[in-house]
Amino acid sequence: MKLRGKQKRYLRSQANRMKPISSIGKNGLTDVWLEQILDALQKRELIKINIQQNADVDTDDVKNFLESKSDINVVQVIGKTLLLFLPSSDEDNQTVSVEVKNI
């Protein structure tokens, strides 16, 4: 799903007070980590992740990895924190994506 500017602004406003729920450390980017992120996005649709200081990757590496291996949208990058969005396939968990579609 390609996001427009208004949709991204809405998602950023929803994530304003969120804390990162996952982090990337010395193990780097793995398929297991990606599965955990996808599971979290199926339940929440909008999450923040953080890159630790000892990680061998930077934000561009993480963004390219996520967008090439999945349908995850990287909405915002601030420092070492990334805001991720993926509409849930479960209708019970579709709270944010319903609002995004209406914008």
C-alpha cells in the first residue's frame, strides 16, 4: 500500500507517544527478526523499532531490508528509530488501517 502525505501525517500523529517495541542489536537483520516484526504488525499495525548502538546496520539498511523482503511501509525515520506500518489481515485488529483508508 503506497501512502500519501496526509496518511503519513496521520500515522506519525498516532505514533507520537509510542515507545519502540523491538530493537536491532548485534545479531543484525535476520529472517527470524522479520517474522517477529510481521507478527507484531499483524496485531498492532503501527509500531516503532530502535537500532541499538552496537548494531552493525544503519537506518538505510533496515529500511531497504524491510521494504525489499515484505510489504511493510517505513513511515518515518528519526535518528535510530523507525516507524513501521502494515495493514493487518485480521479484521479485528484493523483499527489504524481503517482510518488511513478513509483519509
